[in-house]
Amino acid sequence: MTVREFAKSRGFEVVGRLRRLPDVRFGLDNGRYPLYIDDAGNEYHMSKDGVTGGSIVTHDGGVL
């Protein structure tokens, strides 16, 4: 699932372009998770497998 598809499935729209940031490391397995940010400053934390989604942190601090 792409970042845009994931955002749309959550009823959210990606603003402008997406940039890939360095992976985030967390969890019990200290795994690496892809992180993207759009032009409005919304963050998209994706799952390692790229299929199961992740979470969205909006520019004002909300979490979806």
C-alpha cells in the first residue's frame, strides 16, 4: 500500500509532495519503520511490510 493509499483509507489527504525521511527505530524488536512527510508537515509512519498501514501524525499533533 502506498502512503497516499494509506492516507485515503484513513480519510486523510496527503498535501503536496512526499519526502522520505530516515527510518524510525522503535518497538520491542527495535525495528526500522519507513517515515514520510508531506508539504504541510504531516508525518506518515508506515509499517515495515508496507501493507498493513501505520499511523499519521498531523502537523498540529493529532494522531490518526
